[in-house]
Amino acid sequence: MMDPQKMNKHLVDFCKANFDNSFATLMMLQEQMDRMGNLFWGQVINVPEEAKKGLNEWTKNYKKNCDNFKKAVDEGFKNLEALAA
């Protein structure tokens, strides 16, 4: 039978790897959608510059909040790893 501490560590490692892969995939999709949106809005002639600026600002804030979320989750996994050890 496996040691409970080892089992907990494996479980935490599995969850962290699963989260990291899922998050990276979502960020890749977001980057692709951002590029497609920029191409679309760049070709539309009736969109005011203020609207484009607002969309760019929204995208910048979204990316910053995603980075903050990732850091918080990584910190949580670090704490969980300390508890599992």
C-alpha cells in the first residue's frame, strides 16, 4: 500500500499539472481570439478610435487579471504541497 503522504503529493502534483495545462490552453485560445479580434476591428471602418482604445484596455486588464489569478492559484498549490509533505 502506498504511503499516505506520497499519495497526497501525487494528487497535488496531478491537480497542479492539470490546472497548468488547462490554463495554458485557455490562454492560448484567448491570444488567438485577441489576434482575430484585432484583425476584425482593424478592418472595420466605422468604429471610433475610442471604442478600439476601450477594447485594447479591456484586453490588457483581462490579461493582468489572468496573471494575478494564476499567481494566486500557484501560491495555493505551493501551500497545499507544504501541507502534503
